[in-house]
Amino acid sequence: MDWKFLIYSVVKIAFAIGVLHAIAAYAVLAERKISAWIQDRVGPNRVAPPFVKYIPVLGPALTRLGIFQPLADGLKFMLKEDFTPSGVHKAYFWLAPAVAIIPSILVIAVIPFGSVMGDQKMVIADLNVGILYTFGIVSLGVYGIVLAGYAANSKYPFFGGIRSSAQMISYEISMGMSVIPVFLIAGNLNLSTVIGWQAQHGWLVLYAPLSFFIFLVAGFAETNRLPFDLPEAETELVGGYHTEYSSMKFAMFFMAEYANMITVSCVATLLFFGGWTSPFGNLIPAFGGVLVQAILPVFWFVVKVFCFLFLYIWVRGTLPRLRYDQLMGFSWKFLMPLAIANILATSLWLANRTL
């Protein structure tokens, strides 16, 4: 057994999962603070442990920023009553939250979040078909939502689950077709190779802007975010598929949504914005030792992912929710024909270049 490989793999898995959950928790805080900024409010600025107020200058600043709010929210979810309504299908009711959150964690396995550290690649599994694995796993998350709607034995959650399945089928096709031109241009399905191509030739968003637009819109729909949050439309469905859930089961659905946002942001960063490469290219010369050279790519990757998360939150505070017929029609009548035309145009362009 290769113990070195095993130890490095365990460390990378622990790091990736830990960072994913930390970012998901603080993405909730970021959403609350940015939404407050958009709506000219203050946002969370009260929660803090008692000892923090005795820290001069820094203590009040941390409290105003709401740094401790995610910790308080997590504690609240753990202490709330875990109520299971009568009449639900209990086995499915308990299974659904796990089915929703596990796919979002599994996808992290093929995300190259950095370059190399020594002789180790900063990716858990560098698959040659990483993007196929990503789409295959991400699409499983909808089963948790459908299962939650069915298991609740209530019409509003059931409507939310059915909406989510139809929405996933519609936009998954458009999302899958949107990345075909990217891989036609890069010539490889390996995500690390795609990043390497962009390091030499420039970001793929410049070569396939239409692909990025389709992927971005489909990404909003895949993660059930406004203006495509029909599965949990509170004004119509009370709360949608998770209406009957409480305590940590509800928190798992909540974490799954933000983890999926992070996953889509990671994939968009990898495919269109150079992944972990510097946005300044070779303008800034390399500096520092091995550790600095390993950390810098991770820093650039995280910054790009945060930009996408900010876009998610910004859109939520800007655009109204679509009607369900508008949501379905936009996919089948506009996005899908556009994705097909984009594939044909890219193929013809590449064919003319090779002649």
C-alpha cells in the first residue's frame, strides 16, 4: 500500500470538506449582509460571545460584521426540536436531507483548487472525465428534493419536489450542452488540462462567451436560486419541499443549497476563468518559496469563487421570481436552441481553423 498517497489523499479530503462547509456557513452570513446593503439595512450585527466585548477595537468590529452569526445559527439548529409530523413516510423523510447534501460534497473530489504542493496535485481525484463525473453527481441532488416532497405526504412540499425535478431536467440539458464548445476548444475533458490550456491561451470566457451565459443561467436554475427558486417559492408553496422539516434536517437542505452554489461557482471558475491561475497572467513575476507558490493559486481560485457567490446574492436582491411557465419556456424555447446553435457555430469555427 502506498501510505504516502493515502495520507495525502486523507489530508486533501479533510481540507476540501472543511473549507466547503466553512464557506457554505459564511456564505449565509455574506448573503444576509449583502442583501442588507442592497436594501439599505444593517444586517446581523449583535451576536457575539460575552468575552468579545472586552477586546478593545477588534471586539466591537467583529460583532458589527456578524462574524459569530453562523456559529449561533448552527447552535440554534442543533438545539431546536427535531419534529417529525405524523403521516410522513419516515424512512424517506429521514433519508432525503442526506441525499440532498452528499452529492454536493462528492463533486469536490474532482475540483482542482490549486496547482501543486511539492509533488502533489491540489486535487483529490484528477479524472480524465472529471466534467462527466461532475454533471453525473450534481444531477443526483434533485433526488433528495423530490424525495423530501414525496415523503412529507403534503401537497405543497410535493408540488415543490415535482417542480424541482422538471426544472432540473430542463436546465441540466442546457447546462450540459453549454460546456461542449469549451471542451471542443480545449480538446480535453480533464479539468486540470482545461486550466492549463487557459494558462497558455487566455480565459475560455473570451473564446466562448455564449457558453458562459448559458452555463450561468442554467447554474442559477440548477441551484434553485432566484429568479428560478420555484421549488421553494414561499409565496405559493409556504416553503416548498422542506416545509415539514425542522432542526438539523432543515439545516442539511440549507447547507446543500449553498454547497451546490459553491460547486457551480467552482466549475464556472475552472471552465471559463482560468481556475487557479492568476488573473494577471505573467505580469507579476513568481516570488516566495514552495509554500507561497502553493498557496497563491488556491487564493486566486477562492477569490474567483467568491465573485460568483457575490453574483448569486446580487441577482437575488435584484430580479423577481419567474412564473413557472416562464421558467420552463425560457429553457426549452430559448436556452436549448441557443446552446445547439452555439455548438454548431463553434464546430464550424474550429473546422475552418484546421483547414
